[in-house]
Amino acid sequence: MSRQLVASFGPFVSLVCCLTAAFVLCGAPLAFAQLPDSNGVRAKGMGGAFTALADDATASWWNPAGLATGAYLNMTLEYGEVNEPPFPGNAPHRGFALAFPALGLSYYRMTVSEIAPPASTAGSAAGRQDPGTPSVRTLEVSQFGATVGQSIGRYFVVATTVKAVNGNDDTDPGLDVGAMVHFGALRAGVLVRNVREPVLGEGEAAVTLKRQARAGAAWIAAAGNTPLAVTLAFDADVLDIPTAFGDERRVAGGVEVWTRSRVIGGRGGISVSTIGDRREAYSGGVSVAVKRGIYGEAQLTGGSDSLRQGWSAGFRMTF
């Protein structure tokens, strides 16, 4: 048993180390923020601790390798808003994803942001200039993706999402790569998003979506003879992520609880940045079975992180 465990986790650990080292060394200085936890009603309800779980159609966003661990047919449809500044009014996001164990199709539309250089104002007669107030630029970005994966042995899955990213009157291809290993109730996953760093637009107006890397672990306890099934999950960013409030590197923890009949599910989570301003975000959510295999879902996020304060709701179908 122990040899099987080591053999299962060995390729995963090697892949994480190699990808992380390569992307840290080769990364370019970029500014625009595409928040890793922008999509997924369940995932956001768990505080963004979903990289190792990713067992519904939003695996196309959270970890493509998760498609192999989900139901035979899975579809999600969602809409939500971020309610606080720096966005001008409410910033909507929406998503649709359809997944089979070896193929996924997805569409996401969201707002990305950056800190624009501060304007300068005229100074004294000596020619000094006082810095102006930094402003925030925002841009709506759409992403169309196709996800495919490959199992390597019984416990290890590698998958990719090939995507077309549109925004700023331009379209550029992109690529996400994910891996997942599972052994009994334990799972571990890693995702590298924007491997080739899509560039939207040209010249000074160009927007580059920065490469991101996130790792996670999860423990899934089946209901068995107990009335509840419980999942605990933990995520951590591997690389710094630029946002409208400065760089961040977040850690997140979440819990999901289902009744044994899977009629009602509830979840909660918290995430904080380990660099710069902590900016805590607290989340909670619920799922209710409309009929067998079809769920209505909603989540709410609060806390001091105004980039994430908001809500989302949607439907999920799974068979």
C-alpha cells in the first residue's frame, strides 16, 4: 500500500516542482489581474479552495484534470456580481460549462483590473510635480475553452484547457494545464493557468494576462452510515498575482457538507493574502436539489477584500 502511494504521488510532485521552477524563472513582468477564484458557485462558496476537488464542470476553470473524477455528464450555468470598488458599479461575471469525463467545453466572461499609473499634477514654480491618485483600469474578458485529459495509471490524471481569450478588441489563444492525484479519500491537485500568457491588444493599450500557479489538497469523507458527507479542502497560490490593490498570494480553506441523500449541501470558506495587505474574504453557499441530479446553487462573499465581495447563483446538472 505505501509503495503504491509513493508511486502515485511521485509523478505529481515532480510535475509541480518542474512547472513551478520553469514559470518562476521565465515569467515576464505583467500587471493585469485575472483572479483565480473568479468562477464557480461551489468553489467560491468554499473560499476558493477547489483545485484538488474540481469535480464538476467548472473543472475547466479550476483544474482540468478534475473532469476525470466527476460524474458522466455535468453542466453548470452561473451569474454573479462583485459589488464593491474598484470596479465602476457592479462588475458582472457569467459562465457556462459542459463536461464529460474526457472532454469539456466552457465559456466564461469576467472583469480583469490593474492599477493604472497615477496622473501628475503641476507643482510649484520650481517645477516640482506632486503625484496624483492612482486609478484602476478594468476590462471585460471572454474565454472559450475546450478541455481534454489523460489518465496515467489508476491514480494520476493530467489535462489541459485550450482556450481563446477575447478582450480589448483582440483574441489570443491560451492554455491551462492541470494535474490531479487521488488515493482513497485524499486528493491533491495543481493548476498552471495562462501558460503562454495571452496578450490582448497592441502597443500601450495591450493587456497581458499573467501566468498563475495554484496547488491544493482535499479530504473527502463519504457519508457511509452517517447522515452527512464532509469534504475539507485547502489551496495556496504558488506565484504572486497582481491585483488592483497590489500583489497578492492567497491561501484558502473550505468545507462542504452534504446530506447522505444529497438533497441539500452547504459550504463555507475563508481566504487571505500572505503578502501585502491580508484582505480577508469570507464565503458561504448552499445547494438544493430541484429534482434528482439538478441543483440550484448560490453563494455570498464578504470580508475586507473588496475585490471579492459579491454574490453568484446558478444551476448545476449532474448524472
